[in-house]
Amino acid sequence: MRATILGMGLLALGACDAAPVVAQTAPWQQAAPNKKDATPAFKGQTRARWDKSSVKPAVQVVASGIPHPWAIAMLPDGDVLVTQKSGKLWLVTPKGQKSEVAGAPKVAYGGQGGLMDISLGPDFTNQLTLWLTYSEPRGGGKSGTTLAKAVLSKDRKSITGLTVVFRQQPAWSGGGQFGSNIAWDSAGNIFLTLGERYSVESRKHAQNITDDLGKVVHITPEGKPAPGNPFIGKAGAAPEIWSYGHRNPQGAAINPKSGKLWEIEHGPRGGDEINVPEPGKNYGWPVITYGIDYPGGPIGDGITAKPGMEQPIYYWDPVIAPSDMIFYKGDLFPWTDQLLIGSLAGGVVRLIVDGETVVAEDRMLEDEGRIRDIDEAPDGALWLAVDDSDGKLLRVTPG
Ligand SMILES: [Ca+2]
């Protein structure tokens, strides 16, 4: 039961059977943070005021039986492609009929690894090209995040011509923290978010600009460094890097107003964060973080700020465990231009943003399980993939 705040500073305990009533200036989150000594770098960097929506979302189960889905991609005519982490690709019709799409790549399935993101390329309408990320077996028990493209057959029964476009280097052992999200910039180049592979040793690479662990890379559709990248021509640096110091960024979206990349990443215990990565900048992991280590001690020196390292525009402690996010474009819900975040631990998180400032936060659908992906259909409905053994696809509309 959460404390209920009535009016200005009056604190009372709410009845468990009643919806909590909280003044609109109070944050949604009332629980204590894990990192008790953290001070936000600026007002509103965490625990923005709660904007409780008047809309109650209605949930319809469109399909189930896709165990542990990872990502969905909406085709222009309403069909949906779904990746299953173990290495299958599915086509689901709006009425929920599902059929397997043959030709998915071989994946290193285990831990957080498997078949992950799926994205339609800008030329999908003409060329039927789609893009996949997955944990690729690289030999010696190691794996790495790989981006590949393939062509969907006209009958949608298979993908063909699977071609690897980019391989995160170096490969690493274990099943932890691959990223990975595909976002397209306005020039038709790709931002790909890449995790630092979890281990105490691999996480140090997030600060190392010679490789791809804990990075956002910016590449052409051919897998080359995108023109204008910050480290092109710099000796010893990897020219594909856009930004570094990331932990496990599983979500990304282009802000339709600014055209800039926004990225969301998992912290450890505490410290999930949203960044707006600028070229060549350092987002701090594992040197600065608003979280603590899983056993309870500090990460590194336990600091949250350092010169030369960028602050997140927003963070959470306790975590939400963010999967992906979208800027809502439609008007079926009264949330146009707001940020909707799927999360494994907090349902769908809604943020009202003003420029690059988060001004309010709301939560919904917290009882629907681990939300592994969120997308918006052409009609403005939200589609969610639920990460469990039953693997549901949900369509959400105003109730
Ligand atoms: Ca950071």
C-alpha cells in the first residue's frame, strides 16, 4: 500500500481498495531509492510530478503462444511481425492468426540473448527489406550483437537473402546485455544501441572508444560509419561510434520534433536513464550512475557526476527496467508527442516532455506483465508484446 498524499503536504495512508489519491505535484514514485546518497543533478531529473491520466486503457489480447517475444514491427497493411527470442519470426494478422516466417538467423539463445529487434527499412514498401538484430554465435562460446537485413517474401512466408550488415566487436562470453535497438535517422542511416555485455570486465569497455561495447553506433545501411560521425579520422577510435558510456540500451526513438535520437537504458539496481546522445559524448557508465550494484555496494566510486560525462535527462530509482519507447504520434489517446515506454517492471510509463525536459510521469497497465516492446498502429492503438512463456500480443485502446 502506498502512502496517499492529500492536498499540500498532508500525508495519510490510503485504503487498499481505493485508487490512490495523490496531489498532482507529487511524484508517482513514493518508494525509497536504492542509492540513498544520490542527489539529482537538476530539479526534475527524477520523480517528476504524477500526471494521472483520465483515460483508462482497455486491453485486448490479439494473439498468444509466441513464447518470450522481443520486438514487433507493424506492416503498412496492419499485419505485424514479431521476433521470438529463441530464434523464430512470426507474422500475426490483425485478427490474431499467426504463422511462422521461415529464414530467421541462427542465434545464441540464452540469458538476454536471442533474436531481438526488428525494423522495417525506409524502402520496405518498395523492396520489402527488413532489419534484425540478434546475439550471433561467434565461436569459442562467445557471441555478439549483429545487425542483418533480409527481404520478406511477397507471400510473407519467409525471409531470404539474409546479409550481415554490422557486427559488434569484440564478441564476449555469457548471455548478458546485448542492447539492441534500431532507429533510423532522416538521412536513412541507422542508430544501433549496443550493450556492454554485463560482466565486471566487459563493462569497462563502455569507456573505451576503440570498440563497440556500451555504445551507440551510427552506420550506413551498408554497415559503414555514417558520414559526419565524431571519431572518423581519430587515431585509435572506432569510427562507427556515435556516443559511449552506455550500459544496456534496449530502447531508442527519434524525437519527431527535434529529429534527435533519444535512448533509454537499464541501470543496475536503480539508475535506469534516458539520454539524448550527442555525437562523441560520454554518458558515464560505469563511472557515474544513479544505481548501486546488485549485491548492494557501490558501482565504482559510487559517484553520480563527473566533468566530461553527460547527465541523463531523466532517471529512475527504483528501476522500471525499460524495454523500448515511442513518441506517440496519433490522437486516439490524448497523448500526442508524449513518450510511452514499455517496461519489464513498471507496465507502460508515460512521460510528458517539454523539449528535453521531463515535466510529468504516469504509469499504466502495471498488471500486464513484462512489456517487452511497444509500438503504435496506424490507427493510434498501442501494441504491446508481453515477455512470458505464453507470449501475448496486446492491443490497447481508450476504454
Ligand atoms: Ca549514464
